[in-house]
Amino acid sequence: MDGYLIIVAVLAVVVLGTVIAALIGRISRFVGGTISLIATLLITTILAVIYRLQVQFEEFGTAPISLGGVSVDVRLLMVLLAVVFVVGGWLILSEKDLTKRIGNLSSTALALIPLAIAINIAVGQIIQTIKLPLYLDSIGTVLVGALLGPWVALLTGALSNVIWTLSGLPNSGPAVSFAYVAAIIGALAGMAGRLGLFQRQSPRWLSALVGGIFVFALTLFILMFVNRNPDPNAFPPFPNAVDLIRDQAIIFIVTTIIGLALGYFVIQRAGYAGIVGLLTGIVAAIFSAPMAAIVYQGVTGAGTDLLVAAYRASGGSILESTLAQGVTSDPFDKMTSFLVVWLIMQSLPRRILARFPNTRATENLPTVGAPVTGR
């Protein structure tokens, strides 16, 4: 594909977003700008997918495209698209409208964004390297959402995936294709932060439920790896999850009871964060499955590929298997990320939390470390 077609298509979307912003400007320039931002992100992802299909026998992220006869690395092009994405969506917003919605960002808040991107890439790369059937590449995005709100977290999530691909790290190529999923995760985390769900005290029964689900899923992952076929060429590599739960029912019952107790007596107040993380994982699984199935045939280089292979061996189609893998691992993955962020916020002094818009907006909520009251 000629590289000019990609650039022209993206610029056309930016112009469309600007026109939309002008047409509905009397209502909210912010809405128009956001539409432009999301549309540009989606078209960038779609075009990257088209390009990926055309060079499916080459390593994604290294095959060049032709710009007027000059070969340009696709990673450089993605930098240009990311810049256009930011300019097209955000720079048409008025300063007043922007600060009204995300608050006045302090230097501490601004410094959190690149730090969060670095956390996402570092943790995600470690998980990819050791091939765990998880991602954990959205902890930084969730932290930004909890502290700064949905719009900044949306941008942080999307840019994390773009920059990860541009870095050229092993198995980082597919990350840019899932930038829209990272943006959705950031937006949901930001909404939860805006509602104060990382600070608001939850009922202890809800925390117990979160603890039980978390430990049940953790037990399933551990037992699947313990009972995996030692032959590296075996297919499927993992036992059937339903058969494993039935055969090891006593272990699952005991560990789930322990999880319920840990949730009730230890974490106590993290119920809201855990449930939102669980729901976010389900949403992420639904949105990411078509991309993983159609473009990558279920093979993205992550440890979750083994789960896709296991579901494929049980007779599922590629789409069914990638969706099943997502529903299996994503809720646990995102619940873990949300609970990690909840723990981080427990350890931060209130004078630090007061520097961020979301925590300033929820100062009337119960203190993070306050004793749980009866309900």
C-alpha cells in the first residue's frame, strides 16, 4: 500500500472531526474534539491492520512502506499518525473547556503520564517474555484513570500501545493494533476514578466476593500450568478447564473459601475497584477478540496464545477461541490491575493524592485508610 494513502485517509478523518467540532460547537467543542480523537485512533488502527494483512509474511513493524519511492519504516509512520491523532483530537479544544473537564493538572500529574506509559511497557514486556497467560500492561493506564480521569487515561492507554510498537521490543508489534482497547480500558478506569470507586468504602461482602473470584481464577491458572502437557509439541498444551475444575473440585472449594475470607477480613474496602476491574476485563475481551482472530489468527506472541490453542483443540473456531481466551484471562488480568492500583492509592499520602483532579473531587468521601463502618 502506498504510504500516502494512509496519511491522506488519516488527515481526512482529522478534517471530519474538526468539522463535527464546529457544527456542534455551540453544545460542546469538547465533544467534537473527542469524536475526532477517537475516529483518528480507529482509522489509524484499521489502516495498520490492512497493512499488516498485506505484509503478513514479514515481521510487523519492520517492513517498510513506499513514500514517493522512499522506503519508510512503518514505526516512523506510526509516530506521525500518533502526532496527527493528538493534534486532530485535542488541540482544537478550548483551554477553558479542557480544564473544566480534566481539572488543572499539576506538574506531579503531568509527570505521571510518561511514568504510567513506562510502567505499562515494562510490566507488559516482562509478562510477554515469561509467557504468562496474562497481560498486566494496563496498570499505569488504570493509575492515570484513577487519579486524572477518563480522557487523560484514554490518551495514556492508546499512546502506550503505539510507543510500545515503536520501541521495536520483542513481540511488541501487535500492541498498536490493540491501542483502541487500551483506550477503552483507560476511559473505564477514569470513569471509576471520577466516581471515587478507588477510594469509596465498599461493603465487606462485596470485597469477599472479589477475593473469592480472584483466588478461584488464580487457582485455575496455576493448576492449568501445573497440569500442562510436558511435551512442548503436544496439542493442546493445557487441560480442559471444565474437566480440571471437576477433577480438582476440593482444591477449588478450599481456595475459594480462603479467597472469600481474605476479601472479607484483609482487603475489606476494595470491592468496588475489583468489580469494575472484572467488568472492564469482559469489555476488553469482547472488543479485542475480533482483532486477534481476524488479523492475527489468535497468535499475538503473548502467553495467552496457549489458551487460544487449547480452546481451538476443543473444537472452537478462531473467533470463538479468542473470545473464550479473553473471557478467561482478561477479567482476572484487569481485576489484578485495578486491585494493584487500589493498593497503590492506599499507600499514597493524602497530600500527594490532593494534587490530582479525581481525588480532589472526592475529598468528601471516607478517608482511604479509615476504618470500615457497619452497613
